[in-house]
Amino acid sequence: MTVQQINTEKAQNLNIQDLFQLLGTSSQGLAEDEAQRRLDQFGPNSLVEKKINPALKFLSYFWGPIPWMIEIAAILSAVVQHWDDFTIIMLLLIFNASIGFWQEHKAANALEALKAQLALQARVRRDGRWKEIATASLVPGDIIRIRLGDIVPADIKLFEGEFLSVDQAALTGESLPVSKKPGDVAFSGSVAKQGEMAALVVSTGEDTFFGRTARLVQTAGAASHFQKAVLRIGDFLIYLSLGLVAVLVLVQLHRGASVLELVQFALILTVASIPVAMPAVLSVTMAMGALTLSKIQAIVSRLESIEEMAGIDILCSDKTGTLTQNKLTLGEAVVFAAKDDQELILWGALASKEEDRDPIDLAVIAGLPDAGILSRYHQQRFIPFDPVSKRTESLITDSRNQTFTVAKGAPQVIIGLCRLTPDESARAEKTVNELAARGYRTLGVARTQNGSVWEFLGILSLYDPPREDSAATVANAKTHGITIKMVTGDNVAIGREVSRQLGLGSNIQPADRLFRKGEVSEQLSTLAAAQIETADGYAQVFPEHKYGIVKALQTKGHIVGMTGDGVNDAPAIKQADVGIAVSGATDAARAAAALILTAPGLSVIINAVEEARKIFERMNSYAIFRITETIRIMFFVVLAMICYNFYPITAIMIILLAFFNDVPIMAIAFDNTRIDPQPVSWDMHRVLTVSTVLGLIGVGETFGLLIIAQNWLRLDVVQVQTFIFLKLAVAGHLTLFVARTPCFFLSRPFPAPALLWSAVVTKILATLFVVYPFGIIAPLTWSQVGLVWGYCLVWVFVEDVAKLMVYRHLDMVGPRHQRFLGLLKQRLTHYAHRS
């Protein structure tokens, strides 16, 4: 017969006999030949990875607007047999591609880590006999047995046995083990903590709850703002360069210039003007930043995520194990018949068994000031918790050889054992409700002696306490313009209490209200998306919800960070602009993350954000500088050739300029920068405006020096070319010092020594080269060199004043803007009063 996999939602609602019939099986399991047929039908019980040929992946980095321009330049260099140019261009192209390929290769393979979480072996009933087989060979309809310590190998329906306690925190985010009874379902990837049961496999591989999570990880991932910014800058410079070169070629062809010479010069000018080295420089800047981050115990697995980190304005933080300690702790104790809190805790501890490693038992025992007191008592019999009785029970003999029985469990069950007065019952019920409203789990404790009436001793509360540094981290994040939103699989009451303790806010939304059944993030209503944006946190969250929350916030224009530590967090971590795996995270979470923390707590995230904002400022400075230089050189060369009909600099000078400007500029990766108090992101309008103003000023000042060289110094053409070359070389890094800060360029923070001395050394080399050129270019005298240096030093102050005026204009803080805004406010106030 043909069978279909059954999802856990449907399996939960069907009884075991109906499932046996639908899956064509019985409690005796499948025959081997039928199991093989189903294995052929459904495939292995594993996650299928879509692999890309590494060679094809590497070649993909040679495809795109910037690589195309570089490749065309290389081809033209070969055509005109300029092999030095061809070699340099190809080396730059291969270098850029190698960096991109290396970055992606270093990004952890989330799917591989998810596969590693699956159990390797399973006990299955085939042909009526129990045997061990590889987990990958399980099929729907198999009968398996789950014991203490087993990883559940597929989605299953439990049908035989007393009970099973499973830890599914890594899948659903629930902080406590969940008790399962016959008729319940258990998810693939969860871990059996207590009990033993037989189960029916209902779905395998990618159709399991675990598999759907893996598919989300495989498809998740937001486009990098860094990549978009580089592409935009590249496109702008390419189109600008091509337009100016086209004008130059048309004018020179009209004048009858040599086609071969013109093509050669246009080629070199284009390659020097487009941002060939920009991806490499920015990548080195981020790589050095990643090294700094590693020293504060934050490991970067995807370099471009550094830029995203600088712009985070919302941080979605998993609660369990991230904001909290993931360790049950005793809270408030409410005494009834017990003498005091300590006696109540002692009776609760006597109704526990440390060897079973049950989290609740361990929390109660840990509440004793001295666990050695338990040695005075002998535990003759212990009945563990089960879903039917909902309590643990111990037969105890004390040091005086008196015997009594103690029990702890669900308050309503323990209260039912005892004879309480109406007032005591009302008080107990009120206490349980008040603690539950604050997110506490409660336990009732009782005892009886010689089989007499049970005595209600009191109520213990349990909770997962926040980490010691969480509240301070939340407050610190707010000062950095970052809103933290809590995400938890626990109920709303628990989420609201933790949120209250950490100062996150009380608007905790249950995920099932935000996402209708079967709804995905792309289908969210406007109201739901708005509720997600305004909520302080989200409770009762499943993996699909976490993923959808991140997507919804991204569609609202936010740059989103997501922290987590479990398999359940992996899809959202991968989708987030910056996915952060906290200390102790699973391999799946680490592999999906862009940032992996090796120190506990979230405080290191704020340190990482500060460092990321420094790195962003360095990249932003370089982008402004690079665009400025392209505008300065391109406009000047093209206009000078049109106006004066000679090459103001030679092809070899253009190549040397690229070397003097781009190779040492990698020292910007070490520069000192200010830390912006608010999230930062690429503002292309701002970058292009500042760059254009500085570039056009540079064109004007270079024309001024050209006029001085021709009309005042009366230099011949070859000396004019050397004169202009030195001016462009000296002005290059001086402009960088202007571009590197929105403040006065001589104010703090000062340039780092590496950047300062790289500029000094290259300018000294350029100066020595024009004085002692070894016959390559026409030499200049030291007096002429002094004139160029003095001229450039004067103009750097002019550029800086212009830059400050542009920033005031863009920030609308200039006198004119203030007068206008004041007038506007006055008029609005006037009309508001009239209305």
C-alpha cells in the first residue's frame, strides 16, 4: 500500500490505532522488505544538503559590474601588449575573488551542524524482533523504543509505557523538560531525560519538526548592506568613469589623436578610477576588526556582518540560557504547617532524588544551606514523578528511627491529599495563582506519619533567574540606541516576569496571536507586523515564529540582531542581519551565526557593537576618500585634455598614483575613530555629497596648480606632468585626513600611527621619485617640490572648512536651517493655538 508521512500536528490528534492503519503497520513493526520499499520512497532519515561545486563558486566571484570592468581592462591590456598592466590587473582581480571565496568558505555550514544533532543509532522492531539500525534507515511506520539519554531520531507518536520526560529546549526554547504520556508526540532531536516508551515513527528526514527547522536555516539569510553599498559605490564610479572617458575619446578622436595611444590611456585611466582595490581594502579593514573582536571573546564567522553589527537597532534575544541562567532556582517559599522556610525546603528535598538528575529535584536540594543535613535521613523508597500522579514521594527514616512519607508535586494534587480548612485552601489557591501570574512554577509539599492524615507543609516556587549581568547589558544597550526584545518558548507570565526584572517592558505578545496557523512572515497583516514591531518580547514561540519575527522586523526597515543557543534558534540566527550564538550554544546555532560569543552573558555584545561602529567609520572614511580621488583625477584629466589638448599626467604616473594611494591606505584598518552613540548604516546620499564636494574642490585646486606651472613657472609639458603628479600624490593622503572624520581634521581622535606613517612614508617616496626619477619622468627641483607641498597644505584647510559646511547642511544644524526650523515651529504653534 502507498503511505504518506504524517506531521506531528495531525499525529497528535489521531489515536494510535488510526495511525497504525494510515501508516500500514502495527505494534509488531514493519517487515524488512516493506521497510526497504519505504526507504526508497521517502529517502533516508537525514537532511539533504544542496552542495555547490567549489570551482563554480570561486568563478562566480568573477561575475558582476566591477569584475567585468577589470576583465575588459585586462583584455585590452593584452591586445595592446602592455603585459605589466595586464599582470597587475589580473593579480588584483584574483586577489579580490580569493578574499570573497575565503569569507564564504569560513562561514560555518549550518546544515552540517544540524545533521550532527541527529541520533546515529535507533532501536527498531523489524520482522517482530528488536534490533539496532542506523537512524538514517528509519521510515514512517517503524516501531522504536526510546530510553533515558536517547536522542529522539524522528517525529514519533508514543503509545506504550508509563511516561517519558524529554528535554526539547534546543527545539522549542522551553526551559524545563516536558513530560510525555501515551498518545503524545515527541520531536526529532529532543533528548529523553527520564522514563522509557515505545513509539511509532510518523515522519522522517526533512518532513520532521527538526527537518523543517533545517530547511529554514538553508533558505534563511538577508542580503548584506555592506555588499549593497560596495556595489552602489562601484556602479557610481564605473558610470562616472565611463561617461568621462567617452567624452574624452570623442573629443580626442575629433582632434585626430592616435587611436591606439588613446585607447591605451583611456584604459589605464578607467582601471585607475574604478574601485578595483575597494573590496580588498574594505575586507582587510573588517578582517583586522574581526581580529580585535576575537580578543574580546567575540568570533566573527562572516566578515560583512561587522558592518551590519554597527547598524543594529533591534536585538532579539533568546531568554533561556541567554538572558537567564537556564538553571532552575528556588524562589519564594510560602509556609503553611512547616516551622519556617528552611524546614519546608528540607521536606521538599527529602521528596527528591539527586541521582536522577531531575532539574526540579536538583533545584530544591540546592536550596538547602547545607546539603549534608540529608545524611541524617535514610530514603527507604522513592517514587519518581509521573504524569498521572503528578508528584514524587519518599519513605523516610530519620535518626530517631521514626518513619514518615513526604511528597512534593503539583499544588492542586498535594492539596488534594491534605485536609485543609476553607481559609487555608483559599490562601493556597491565591498563592499559587499569584506566583503563576509572576511566571513562577509552584510545588506543594506535604508529609504523613504512620499512614495518618497528610499535613500540608507549604508551597515552593521555582524560576529560571536572569544572568547577573543581563539587566546592566539591557540598560547599556539602550544608551547605544539598541532595543532588546525577548524571545522565549515559555508562557507569557514567565516572559513578562523576566522582562520586568530586566527592565525590558511588559508588552509580551504570545506568538500564536501574531501568527495565524499556517501563516508565514511574507503573509503577515499590517496589524500583525505593527504588533511585532511594538512588542517588548514574544512568548510561546516556535522556530517558524522566531524566523518570522526577524523577517517582519526587517521588512519594517530595522537592522536586526538575533541571539540564541539552540537548534530552534538557528533559522532566525541565519536570517538576522547579525546572528549571534551565545556562549555554550549548540553546533547548529554556532554554524548559522555571524558572531559567536565565547564568554557567557550578553555584555560582550555591546563591546562588539562599539568595535563594529569603529570599523564602520573606517570603511565610511575610505569610501569617501576613494570617491573623492576618482572625481578629482577623472574630472581633472578629462577637462585638462579638452582645454589644453595634452595629457596632464602619463599612463605610468596613473599606475603609480594608484599604488601610492591604495596600497598604504590599508593602514586605515588600524585607524583611531570616534564611536557613534546611535546605530550607523550606509547613507549613500551623505557619502556621495561629501565626496563630490571634496572631489570638485580638488579639481579646482589642481587646475590652479596647472595654471601656476604653465603661466608663472613656464614649465614645459613633461615637467608640468611631473608637477601635477606630485600634487595629486601629496594631496591624496592629506584628503584622507579630511575625509576620516566629520569633525575638524586636527581634532581628536588623531590618526593612528600606522595610518599617519604610511602617509608620510609614501609621500616622501613620491617626493624623492620626482626629484630623482631615474629617467622615468622629468625631474623637479627642491624649490618646485616645496611649492607643491605648501600649496597642498594650504588647500587641505580649505577642503576641511568645506567639509564641515556640508555636514552642517546635511545635519540641518547650520544657522539658516535653525532659523527656518524655528520659524516653522513658531507658525505651527500659532495655528495649533488658533484651532
